[in-house]
Amino acid sequence: MSPSPVAILGAGPIGLDAALACLDAGVPCTVYEAGESAGAQVRAWGHVRLFTPWDLNVSRRIRGHLSAADHPVPYGDACPTGAELVANLLGPVAELPALRPRIRYRTRVAAVARGGLLKHEQIGTGTRAAAPFTLLLDTPDGEDTAEAGLVLDCTGTYAHPNALGDGGIPAPGERALDDRIIRTLPAFDDPDRWAGTVLLVGAGKSAQTAARELAALPVTRLEWAVRDPRPDWGAIPDDALPGRRELVYSSQALAAGAGARTTVHTGVRVRALRPDGDRVLVRLATAVGERELSVDHVVSLTGYTGDATLYRQLQVHECYATGAPMNLSAALLAASGAGADCLAQPAPGLDQLRTPEAHFFILGAKSYGRLNTFLLRTGYEQVDALFAGGYEWVAEGA
Ligand SMILES: Cc1cc2nc3c(=O)[nH]c(=O)nc-3n(C[C@H](O)[C@H](O)[C@H](O)COP(=O)(O)OP(=O)(O)OC[C@H]3O[C@@H](n4cnc5c(N)ncnc54)[C@H](O)[C@@H]3O)c2cc1C
């Protein structure tokens, strides 16, 4: 296959939307997807119900392409599960006849570079901008390479969980116990699997969802470790999203002692973990000293940050605080702060998406670095911003 001008990394919702934008622009693209099918990471949390309704989860482009193919387009106030998002939206989009041949599944992009140039060479010059990107691919048939003139990194964050130790580094013992620590949101559909005591670490939406589910299991004692001494659980006044509002209520109630078998430890840090036969001994630092808990399961839901090693050889300027691309991070922090309502975020402009590396963009959940306010709607707006100024410059990247 001759090189496509555009390489899209990841067939999640934002990668697929970007691919449709390329089709609309008449610019050939190739989508490289590590998983077996589209929406592989959404599939991993398929049992979770989104708190945003269909009307916020379907882009203008996706709606147009599915309608044109006479495929039903989900709409309305109902909030789908991740599995429903894949079955009713991402799967059908990926199967569109114009898109299907452009997606290479089970193909992981291991690294991206500028052909012929090292990271520190030709800083910001036209020579650098004109050099094609070279991609290292891990495929079912072994390693391969590809070229592209423009690269859109839409690889998400969910495969890269944060550590649970104090300050975000692994707690002593954490790495040795890695295979015993669950770092993605489980389904909790088999109560017996959760018999005994569960240590849950984290306070974001995934941790709150896990706490609500675990607190309802009759065979489970929940010890919930929360770093903030007085968590507000991300409460938003007059929250327009009922699913998010109810999750906050549930966490507030558990913290107030509503769970018969639940203890919420606020203002604590995980100091260390060590194996104790089939169990794990966890040392927590609290305001009044240290305490040790013996638990059967450890669930760490402390957030996710995208894989920056992928573009390590490129001139990407990351924010020193969030890890997001600098311009976008500065705009987000200035506009709303790290904990603000994701519905109230400003729509991104092309300049905010740019990095010093011409023709390389990070889009989707990964573009938010450590900020957890990303919404699908935001990602679709990023694609709008990228393609809004006409398509010539996209093709010129080739
Ligand atoms: C539990 C959970 C609930 C959420 N709920 C909501 C919600 O209610 N509303 C909302 O708007 N947002 C929600 N989000 C946030 C966000 O919208 C989703 O994470 C969304 O899936 C992000 O889309 P994406 O396309 O950026 O990334 P992803 O969906 O993560 O897709 C990335 C794709 O890239 C692939 N990939 C990864 N690495 C590589 C590589 N090196 N090479 C090739 N392919 C690769 C993956 O397999 C995956 O298919 C939620 C997130 C989580 C985790």
C-alpha cells in the first residue's frame, strides 16, 4: 500500500471521527488499531454506563455518515453503556464501506519519528515540517514500518493506569504485587469473586462507581482509601447530568457512613503493600498516624495518562503539570481549572491543538493528559477544529 497522507493512531470514537473527516476531505488515511476491533478500549469498560446521553455522544459527522448509509443513528437522553456505544455506534461506523478498508486492526503503533531527523534536529524549520513521519508498527506478522505526512495520535489513556502510591509513584511493594492489583473498573457481576475485604484506592468517577457497586455486595467489606481529607467528589452545582449527580450523592452518603460494610478513609495515603499469604497487607498513613489493613483484593482506580513514549522522538511540548500538550493544557487550566465541569469547557481551536512538531496532533482523551474532564463531545470538537480551516494543509503534510 502506498503511504497515506494521514495516519490515525487508534480506532476509538475520536480516531474514527477523525477518519470520517479525512473521508469528507478526500484525503486518504490509514487507521492503526492495536485491538481486534474498533472501540477496543471502550469495550474494556463496556459494562459501565456513560453519564452523557446519546445526543452528546454522537458527532455531527458520525450522524451524517450513518444516516447516508441508512443505518439507524442513536439519539435522545438515554445514557448508553460502553458496550452499547460500541455495538450501536463505533462498530457500525468502522464497518462503513468507505472506512473499513482503511483500518488495520491488531496493529499497534510502537513509535513515531520524523524520517531522517532526530528529536533535536531542525527545530521548527520547514525542512523538518516537510520530512515524512515514519511509524514503527507491531503487526500480527511481526514488525513493519509506515510513512505519513500527518499523524493524529488518538490512542486514549485507559491502557496506562496511574500508580497508587503517595505522590503518584508506586508505593513500596506495589510493583511486586502488580498482578494482584486491579487497575481497570471491573464489572462486579459475580459477587462471589469479591467475597472478603476490598481495598479501593481513588476518588474519581471510576472509583466512585466501583465504591457504589462494592458497597451493595452482601459478601464484601469495603475499605475505601481517599487522599483528600474533605473530598467534594467532583460535585457540580445544579449538575445537568443526572448520572453524574447520582454518583456524587452515592459517594457523599458512603462517606457519611451509609454503607453497613463500608469504611471511607479520607485524608490517607498508601505507604506500602506487602503479600500476606493470599491476602495483602496495606499500610495507610492517616492524619493521626499509621494503620495497617489486611485485605483480599486491591482495586486501584487512580486515573490514567496516555503513553508519551510513543512520540518521544518528536518535538512535542507537554505541560509540566498535566502532561497534556502545552497550548491545550494552558487553555484548559486558564479557562476552568483542573476540577471544573467538563460540560463548561471551551471548544478547542487549532492553535491550542498544535505542538511544535508540525503535522502531529494529539486528540481525544490522551490530549487531556492527567485532566479527567475530557468528554467525547470535546474530542469531536477537536476534530472539527483540525479540519475547519480547509483541508489543503492536511494534504500538504504528505
Ligand atoms: C470508565 C469510563 C467512563 C467514561 N464515561 C464517559 C462519559 O460518560 N461521557 C464521555 O463523554 N466520556 C466518558 N469517558 C471519557 C472518554 O470519552 C472515553 O475514554 C473515550 O473512550 C475516549 O475516546 P478516545 O477515542 O480518545 O480514546 P479510546 O476510546 O481510549 O480509544 C483509543 C484507541 O486506541 C487504541 N490504541 C491504543 N494504543 C494504541 C497504539 N499504540 N497503536 C494503535 N492503537 C492504539 C486502543 O485500542 C483504542 O481503540 C469515560 C472514560 C472511562 C474510562
